[in-house]
Amino acid sequence: MKRIISLLLILLTAAAALPVLAEGASIQCALPAEIHQFFSSSDFSGYTVGANAFVAIENTVGGSYAFAVAQKGGHNVLYGFEKQNGKWIYWLRTDNCLPQDKGTFFLTHASGSIEFASAGSYTFGDVLDITYFREEDMEQADTCLIFEVNKNGQWNVRAVLFNSVWDEAIVTNDSISYWLNEGAVHGTAYGVVETNMRYFSLSAFPRTLKAARDKLSNPPSIPSGTLKAEKIKFTGGQKFEVYSGPGREYVRGAGGKASVSTNDWIQVFGSENGYIMIQYNINSTQMRIGYISQSALPRSASVSPLRFEFQEATVTTGTFLTDDPLNSKTALSTLAAGQAGVYWLATMGDWVYVEVSGAGQPVRGFVPASAIQRGAARRTLNGDYQNGEYTARATAEVTFGANVEAAITVTAPLAWSAAGADAITGYRLYANNTPLSALSAGQQLTASDAWVSVFTVSSTIPGNTAVLGVCPVHANTGLHAEEMIVFPLSGN
């Protein structure tokens, strides 16, 4: 780094200051006419364009560009210009990529092999080198930024140098490698990195390997199910409010402050009601699935409408709702067994995407598939059994995760009323083939031409029950499992 700065100081000489226009910036370097006129605007009153704060880089792979830093107090702004039809046209303004303090900037153009103090030699195409000295220390550069242009005219940061923390960080689209003073690589953090000059933020750039590993991540693979997503590159430098559902009436995570920056990766699932469902990175251990305005999409992007089932569902065991099923699984809220107002929307791996409405704000999120079933919380089920000797018809009122109440009407030959007959004397409830405590005796209705009894049985049932059964108990031969009436609770 010191070698680079020394070379800059040798090669750069202060240009003769041009006349200062009272209503514009104090321009201390030679500028092309269009750029000089640009900074002469009254909008730049009080600003200074320093002696070495301008450089033109012409006939690169992406075109011809020029850059200048305008300073006012400790506020530093980088301006970019592109040559079109022989004239310099303004196209960029950003202060995010620069240090913000009083000091001096040196802007230079370089290409080919560049030797770094620690990281060794790297070969670049045309690069813009921005080197900054703090006002109180003009002997040692504080920060150095290297931006490389590509064939599309996009300038991307390739190296960041901080004198006071470590020597160099080499940047790619999906990694940052950190180098120590002694020349050894300290390590590489992998994940999506915002490199575009227009959106690059120096203050947000992780200055240590640990900070980078805490921050960076890559878009996850979406598990099998009915939800699919694609990665879309959004216009950078923007931030949008995130809601758990497609509208401001839905719960907003992070204590009502959930938002997404477009400088990181974003996956899009589809659109609904003027919103798009997205998944985005918060840090290396937490993501979030939610909704932002569809207007945030780049003009060139289009997404398909979301197609959800919106089928009534039942929470079968107490569980939690999360907006990050693939990483932290942080709970947004808890759900009780049998909770009303739950709707099955879609599936993703071992998770079911649901909407919970009713009291309070509606909210969308994911619950473990093992804790939910399609169907209403309270359902009426019917079943029967007949074997030529008797007929049994059963009606069960089931509240998932709470209780079941069943009534079984048995019609058999009149002989069953005789003493010593092997008549049905009661029914026992089973949940997932495990007997419950409920066992009922029957009430005989008539003995005119048939033996008719009605048995009623009720019990609390476990929340994970998938199958209910009512099994007859005969007077002489006991339980007859083969005569059980079965009520499946899972499925549609």
C-alpha cells in the first residue's frame, strides 16, 4: 500500500487552479468544459474539487469515463461522467463508497499488474484508484479503493485497503479475502457481495474476516414442495419495508421494523395483490421470507402470480410460526393445538406455509409439517361396520388436539337381548392404535324386533393423532379389533 501511495505522490502534480466561480465549487484542477460547467452550478456553493480529485479514463472496454470528488466540510461525494458523442454527461453520484471526514483525495487511472503490500500482485483491466489521506495525517494513506470497469461499463470494487486495521481485502462478487501485514492470507469469507460502485457502501463493508463471515451468505436451495423461487437482481441502494403477507395490514417482523436492502441477494417466489413474496439475507445465520411492494422489481423482471390452496387447516399440536424456516427458525409467534383461523397455503420441504387470521393482525409464516393437518379444527366424521350379524353406524365430532365425541348405533338380532348372548356391551376409543381410557356402556332403545343400542363415548385425544378408532367390546369375547370403525384424520 505504501508503495502505491508513494508512486501516486511522485506522479501526481497539482494542476494550476482555475478561476473560482463565486456561485459554484472551488475548482482546483483542470476539468473538461462540460464537467467544469457542471461543478460551477450554485448547487456546489461551498464545495471544493481538489487538485488531484479528478481523473478521466478514456477508451476502456466499457466506454470513456471521468470521476471527481467534491468535498464540503467532512462530506465527500464521488461524481461520475460518461463521454457520449464527444461530450461528458453526468451519470453517477454517490457518497456511500467514500470515507466521510476531512482530508485529501487522489484519483488515478491504472491497468495491468498492481503490486499490493501484502496480497501480492494482481492483474486488472482499467481501474479507478481512489486514495484518501485524513487531514491530520498526510504521511500515510488512510483508505484506498480500487474499482475495475467491465465491458458493460459497470465499475466494481476489487480491493479495499485500510491502513489502521489490516492491509488489503480482495473482493469478488461472492467472496472477500483478507490479507495480513506479514503477507499471509488471513482467510476468505464466501457469500454475495455488493461490488457495484453505485451501490457499494464503505461504511457497511466488513473490515474483518469475522465480520464478513457473520454478514455474508448465499441464496439457499429451496426444498421440494409447492413453493419455488428464483434469484432476481434488484436495483441496488434501495430499502423496502417487509410484511409477513401481501399488505400493510399483515404483521411486520423484527418488532415492526423488518426491511430488506437490495444490495444483497433476494429470491422471489411470486406476486399477489401488488406485492411479491421474497426471501432475503439478514446475516449469515438468519434469513426472512416476507412481502415487499411489487413496484420494487426491476423493469426487466416479471414474476408469476402465487397460487395458494387457502384450505382450512388444523394445528394438531402446539407449535411455532417462523418466517425463517431454512436457517434460524426464529419464532414469530406460537400456535395452540386446535387454534382457529389457520389456512394451509403451500408446502416447502418439512414445512407448511400458512396464514393465521382472526383476532389481531393476520400473519403468514411456516409451521412444521408434523404439527398441522388439512381440514377444519372441528370436523364431523361418519363410519360404519357390518358383518351380516349386526350393523354399527358411528358419528364422531372431532376437535383436533382437544377431544372426540362419538355416538355409535348398533342394530343386531333380537337374540342379543337374551341372557348370556355375546352382545356388544361397550366401545373403547383408540388413537393411532393406542387405547384411550374411554369405554362406554350402551343404552338399549327397543327390543321389539331387534336389539338396538346407542353407545356414546368421549375422550381427550393427543394432538398428533392421525387415526381414530372405536372398537366394540363383546360380553363374552371382549375386544374385537377386526370390527373397529376407523376415522382417518389426515389428508383432505
